[in-house]
Amino acid sequence: MLPDKLYGVTVSVSLAASVIQAFAITLQRRSHIFNDAEPPELQRSAFRRPIWVAGFLMYTIANIIGSIFTIGYLPIVVLAPIGAMNLVFNAIFAKVMLGDPFTKRTAYGTALIVLGAVLIGGFGVVQEPNHTLEDLIQLYKRPTFIAYFAVVEFFIVAGLAATHIVENKYKSMQYSLTDRTIVSHPNTKALLGISYGVFGANISSQAMLFAKSGLELLILSIFQGQNQFIYPLTWLLVAALIVTALLQLYYLNKGISLCDTVILVPLNFCSFNVSCLFNGLVYYDQWERLFWWQIVCVLCGIVILVSGVLVLSWRSMAGAIFLEDDDDNKPVASQ
């Protein structure tokens, strides 16, 4: 248990990191919107846009610092509201920086999303004691986990491959048709972004699993004098963490470039938490420590959160249809 003073600092840092991440994602989305509004010959790659680079660095740094202060230190009763507040900050920044209208429908949708996020985050985690490298090896070697991991990886790879193919076809259509025709088909672009965001969240949950394993080994090495970093497999876990972390950042940015943050971020949050829940249940074999009412609460949270996203997406699609009839209202701003 953390001392009261250190506990307050940890909560404050986690909350600040949540605000910065929401701001950074909105900043990246703003850069994508302005870049897409430029003629094709004037559009620039993400790393050549200062606003996007600033948002990317802010998000990455805040994500690392927030993870360090939350993994293994804050109880779920605190982490769940912080995760929900991230979605509130996301809606606020979308209103302030992207000009998204904040109507009664937006308020209802955001309230549903926050309620669903609290249920998912609050009841979707089962506490697990620390493990040695030998324990982790035994967990990884279990046939149940190997089969589960193989199925999950197959669907992630197949889903991302299909999404890339559809995106390439969409881009070829975009360059061959007029802007008016493209704007009249907003759902394809948004669904591509959602697909990248959801699959990226699943990759992120795997990064979290590797991060927890690495943290357990680090704690044993530093505080209990059992150096776990003399084994090649430990460094393999570190490499897997780096690869999955980079991939989840890449696909989150792909999603942001194609879909509104008020829709993408809640779905990303939901997919991440549900995936973390099932990864933990299978990897740590936690089924006996999960009560039936926890599963019910998580399922209710998923339904409520998705309902909130649908409320917001109806508003977003209505705005896209409005733009079809008003081609002159395109954003023009410097990056």
C-alpha cells in the first residue's frame, strides 16, 4: 500500500497524463483534418507536420509516464474513474479544438460512455500476484494459452490485412472521383478508422501483458535481489513489448486519421479493456477468481459504452451529410 502523500502524487500524475493524452490525440486529429483539406499535391506526411509530431510526442511520453505510475500502484477503484475521465477530456477537447458541436445528444452519449467505461474498467480486472521468469514460462507454455494466442493473432493479422486492402481501394477511389462524391460516403472512412483503432487496442492489450510481465521481473530483480535479466527470454519479453507498443501507436494514429476521436477513442478504450480482461483470464488462468457478477457488469458496460458511441456516431454522420450539401465549408488552416 502506498503512503498517503505518494498515493496522492500517483493519482495526480495519472490524471495529468490522462488529460495530456486526450489533448495529444485531438491535436493529431486536428493535423490530419487540416492536411486532408489541402490539395493532394500540398499534403504532407505526418512526420513533416509539426502539430502532428508535437501531439505524437506528447501522447507517447504521457502514455509511458502514466503507465509507470499506474501499473501495480493504483487500485482498480481509482483506475476506472481515471480511464473514464480520459473519455470526458476527449469530448471536451473535440469540442474546443475540432469544433464538434456539444448538444444534448453529445451530453447523453458522453454520459453513457463514461458509465460504460467505469463498469468495464472497474470490474474487468482481476488482481494477480508477482511471478518469477520460471512462472511466466510455465504460463506461456500452457496449451490453452498457446491456442488462445494463436487464434487472437490470426484474427488480428487477418483483420488488419483486410483493413489495409480496403483502405488502398478507398484511396484509389478517392483520387479518381470528385470531392463531392467522397464526402457523400463518410461511413467507409470512419469504419476503416474504427477497424484500425479496435485492432490496435488488441495489440495494445498484448503490450500491457508484456509490460506487466516485465514489471514483475523488474521488481524481483531490484527489490528482491533475484536478477531476472540474465536470461535471454527476459529480453525477448522486452523486445515483444517494444514491438507491440510501436504497432499500437501506429494503428492508433491510422485510426485517428480516418475517424472522429469522439467515436474512435471510446471504442479503443472498450476493446483494450475487454481484451486485457480475456488475456489475463487465459494467460494467468484467473477463471476461478472471476465472479459471475463481474462478467455481467463488464457485459453491461460494453453495451452501455457502445450505445453511447452510437448516439455520438449518429450525430457525426448527420454532420457528414450536411457537409455533402455545403462543399464550401471546408477547414482551411496552417499546420
